[in-house]
Amino acid sequence: MVTFFAAVLHFLTTLKQLIQDPEFKGLFGVVVITLLIGTIFYSQVEGWSVIDSLYFSATTLTTVGLGDFHPVTTLGKVFTVIYI
């Protein structure tokens, strides 16, 4: 049990250090903005729910690409090529 708490404490300490790092803040901001752009685009153009759009954006950007969603409009396909 002590090992678990030590691991949690180490994780929280590392997370605190990351949050204070300017490079991490910049990268985190870029990731959030990129996910928001994709989420808004797919929900508007493809007509997906916000959750489905966020899910597709995340799986696409992480190159997991599960294939359960895919753009059907020409604009959606072109955007996805650029988005990737």
C-alpha cells in the first residue's frame, strides 16, 4: 500500500513540475486547440455529436485510427488529410 501512495505522490510531483514548465504549457495549448478545431469542424460538417467528433479527432491525431468513424463528405475528407 505504501508503494501505491509513493507512486501517486511521485505522479503528482511530476505533474506539478510539468504544469510549471513553459514548453509543456505551449505544447498542451497546441494540443487543446487542435482537438477543439477538429471537434468543431467534424460536428458541423459531418453532423456528428461533440463527443463523437472529439473521439474521432483524438483517435486520428494519435494515429490509432480505429475506423469506427470516418468522414463521408468531400470537405471532411480533405480536412482530415490536412488535419493528420
